[in-house]
Amino acid sequence: MTLKEKKEKKDQFVVAYLCDLDATDGCVAQAQMLAQGVGKGLILLHISDSQYTRIEPEEAEEKLKEINAGVSDQLFHSYLALKGRSRDILHSLGEALNAVAIVAQMRAGENDVKRPWHPSTLLKNLSLSRTAYMIVGQDFHPTGFDKVVMSVNQLQESKEKTLWASYFGRFFGSEIILYYRDYKDEYHKKQLTLNLNFTRKMFSHFGLTSSEHHSGDNRTPLDVQALGYAKECGCSMIICQTTKNKSFFEYFFGLEEEKVLKNMGSDCAALFLNPRDDLFVMCE
């Protein structure tokens, strides 16, 4: 079935990107839970990318068919095996399939960057995506979205995280915990205040349950802190923004989002949003 035919079957859906066909349970279960919660369809996707695998689409389809048979019939679900560059195909999903979110599974202990489930390789292939993507660990066990941690910083793009957090509050009844820290720079302080005010107003408008945690740690990367806090408090997910302007230092020592994935464990998922300049909303 072609991309166009899939799109006509359902207006919007969640894509479970199964880059590792030998470890799909956590990814499929999480994607199914997300799709059912927001009332969308589910597509199981494998990409036969010659850079990473020798599996042809026909072989992948047989495996996807088996996995698809185990998905609940309470939602529309199907599968798709494509051949091509992972990065290009993942980038196209928002437009080609009206995908609202991508769910993928990685292996934190993988050392071979030529494996598509290697944390940095997976992030690289998703780096152009305009669709939000949720990443879970190899032995992930879905526990729902009862408590979600969202880091709040000074960046204007942080408002898209607020929109996504509100979806979990509205569709899943999640308690949203806002995790933030202070800035010495006055401009950054003001921007943080604007972002917090925007978030509080939106949550208040929808009657969402939320709380706040102010961190005094100005050294550890904010999202890494938020992950530690989430694991400590038994939260099921954190919402993060990927690095916008990557420096040589970050390329050499690792991006913040890579550090999050490598420390995530099996009980917490991470929802990532790539920075988008077209979603800025000023709120005094």
C-alpha cells in the first residue's frame, strides 16, 4: 500500500517507527496507547535503509504483518515498509502521512553508530522532523501518562512544548510538572517568565492539573536534571526541546538530548520537539 493510500485511510495517526524488528514490544505498546488516547490511527513503519540494514521491504512487511495482527482493533491500524534514506522518509511523514507523532525505540547501550537504534543515530535521523517524536528504551514498559515532566527554559520555541503538555493533560488527565531554573542574564530571566506565564495561562484555561519544581542547579543541563527528577518521582515521560544551535563543544561532548537518552532507563519515555521558528507566541 502506498503513502497516498495510507493517508486516505485515516486523516491523522501516530507512526511507530520500528527500526529494530527484533525489539518492538515497548514501541508498539506506547504508540498504541498514544494513538488511542488522542483518537488517531496507528501505522507500523520500517525503513529498509541500505546504510543500516540488508532487510528488504518484502521481508520487513512479513514481520510487520505479524506485529500488526496483535494491535487492538479499537483503533485503525496498518503497516508500511519503505526503502530509502531514513532521515528523508522520517522528515516526510508529517506531510505525506499527516503524522501527529512518531514513536521510536532505541538501545542506550549500543556502541555501533551504524545501527539505526543507536541513540545519536536515531536522533540524527529524526533531526529534521517537524513532527514530535517520542523515544523509549529497549526494555521499556508503558505505564500510562499519569505524571509528565516538562522542562521550561528561556527559548521562545519552548511554547510548543506547552501545547504538547496540554494534550497530555486534556486527553490523558496527566499531572504536568513544570521544571525550571533561574538565569543570571536579565533578558533570559524575562523570557523564562514569559514562557512560564504562557504555560500557566494555558493550563488554567483548560483546567489542567499542574505543579512546579524550581531547581537550584545551574550546572547540570536542564533536561538531564528533569529526567533525574522524573525518575525519582515515578513520572512516565519528560518533554524536551532538541538543541537549536549546535556548538562544536556539544558535537564533541554530546548533545543534551543524547545524554537524556543514555540515562533514560526502562520506565520513562522522552518526547522531543525540534525547534520551529513559526510557532512563537508572545505572552505578557
